[in-house]
Amino acid sequence: MGIFETIMSQSGRKSSSFPNTVERRFESREPMLRTSTTGLTSHLWELELVPAFGLIRLCDDIDQLAQRALDQNVFFDSSVLRSAWPRLTSLLAPRGAWMLCLWESTGNGRHLRLFMPIRIHTVGFPAHKVLQPLSNEYMPLGTPLIDRECAEEAAETLLRLLADPVLKLPSIADFTHQREDRATYSVLQQAAKNLGLDTCRNKVHKRAALFPDPDGSTDPKPTLSKKRLRELARQLRKLEQSGPTKFHCTRSKDKIVDAIEAFLTLELSGWKGRKGTALYNHKKIAAFSRQIVYELAAKNHCEIFSLLQNDKPIASLIMLGRDGHLVPWKMAFDENLSAYSPGMQVMINATNILKERSNFVEADSLAVANHAMMNRVWPDSVPIADLSIALDRNAGRALQNVVKAKERLSKMRNLAKSALRK
């Protein structure tokens, strides 16, 4: 559900830089890296690694690809990326980020067939460099945008070109936070198999999700026990005794400006504000949040669900997504009213509204495994895993070392979190 809570506490630190060898390599080249091949297909394929500051010229192509993509990823929307760079470079990719673009040139022109923002990340000790999509535990969705018309060919071409020695990229592509139930995951896995490349699934888990009722009914059905629903109804009636209370959903880009400001203020009033991790605590992150909400709302890709008392929000939920594929991005509520479960109230209301919509396909909670609230509210789940691929047939040992290093790091994080809870 949350985003940036941990990394924001590090925003004041000076970011590290690339090792000198990598710095020299990129300084000696043009701002754009390109490789191409024509020997394996009848068309020209080109792989570009465009620095983040070159994103603006790609926006139209990214938007067009998103409409043709096998699967959606709202975090790779051009509006989100344009809002993030360069504001959040030091937080999300302190060692640099690139826009990976795979183009196909045909008689009908040059078309973007695959896109994802990437970073070069160091894993474990001794250090192993890997190439990753720009996803993390705060934006845990790394699904690349792949053109459905030529998905298999595009995936195989990508893996071939990433291994081109001219680019001097890491020998491991680590596709983090992938939905195993999506076609994109299957295409990437099959492409690696066709090329004889070693692969490894790791960090496998499930997280809460919401799907339409299997009987096709659009009537909202309870996802909690009857006892819990009765208690929530009692709390809501009790809350109404303190002032007029109602639920509201804001979608228009004109009204959503006020809704996001109310959200930022509400979040700031709680523990995140006291801890210094609220969006409002950091100028660049607050500006990023305002811009993506406004720009996505202009595309009808964002809405804010609120629980109002005396026309003032006491709980607020930001929902992102398109074409019936949604993700709850951020939630805030008035902690002084926690006895009435305002956060749970607004989530239940949003759940019922989503399930009433005829175009609703799914909602991915983005939550950690066994999330205390989301696993109770949303009964469905989706399988998540990292798909690590050795781009070189001789990189199998390096692949195993990377996977072991990731497992050790995950265990250390879990131990640290357990210690903090005590």
C-alpha cells in the first residue's frame, strides 16, 4: 500500500555514484546507447538505452505502446515517469536510470515494441551487477510493456541484444516484481527457454487482489465476515453522530487538485508526518505526487475515494489504473478516529464500487504477503516472483550467486523488520 516510506528517510544523504569503470564508459559515449541486428529477422531491430532526461521525446510512443501492450503497468505510464524524473532520481535510482526501448523498423515505419525503465543494481557481497526494471518494494510492479502483436519475437530479440558486448551491460537480467499469472511473464520465460538461457524464479509469494465475482454478478458481495461487517456498520453509525458522514469519489482533473491536497494534509497529520516520511515532508516527492495524480486524472487513470465528515476527509485512498486494471497507491486516515476504522471503511466502500463496474477486470493491492488489512478485505490473490535470466550461456554460476545474495538480503531485511516491531 505504501510508497517511499523508508527511502524518504534517506533522501538527505548524498547518493552514491557508479564505479569509475562504468562512469568512464558512459562518459565516453553519446547520451544514447544503441545496438541493432538484421541478420536474424527480416526487419531491423534496435535497442536504445535512453538517459532519463531524454524521456520527453518518447512519451507519445510509450502511450501508443501501452494501448497495444500484453499487460498494463501504471508505474511505467509516461505521465508517471515524466513526473518522477529528475525529481526522484536520487531516491529510486541513485546510480542512474535509463529508458530501455526496443524498436522495430518495417515498411510502415519505426515502432516501439518493448519498453521499461531500467537501472543497473549491485547485489550481494562480493558485488554482482544486474540489470533490473525500475521497480522496488514501494512500487512493486516491474511488468515491461510488450507489444502483443509481436511479443514473442520482441522478447527474444531483447534478450539477444542485452547480451551484445558493445553495450557492456551486466550478464544477468533480473526482472523483479513480476506477476506470474500475466502473459508478459510467460513470454519472457519462454524467450529465455528458446535461447537456451538459464533462468531462476526467486522471491516467490502471493499478495492480495480483487477480481470480479465468478458468477458474473455486478452486485457487491461482502468479503469480510458478517460479524465484522456488522461491527463496521455500527462504527459508521457511531461516527455519524459526530457530524454528517458520507463517502465520495473524485475523478475529474479539476476537483482532484483539491482532493490530493486534502490527502497530503491528512497524511501529514498522522504518524508518517511525525516520523518525517509523509509525502508532504519532502518537497520533490510531494510535487511528484501532485503531478502524477493530476496528469493521470486527465487521462481518467486516477481517482480518490474519501470518507468525509462535515465535508472534511477523515480517510482517503488514491487509486491508479486504466482499462479496468487498478492498484491502490496510497491511503491516509485521521488517527484520532481510529476507533471507527476509517481506513477500513473507505477501502470497503471502494471495493464495493469497483465490483459494481461493468468494466472492472482486477485490482492488485501491491501489498506485502499476508498484509493485515488487505488479506481480510480482498479474498483473492496474485502470484509474484522475480525472474532472473542469465544473458550469457556461461553466466549460470553468476546467476546462482545473484539469487543466493538476494535471498540473504531478504532474510536480513525480515529480521530487521521483526526487531523493529519488538
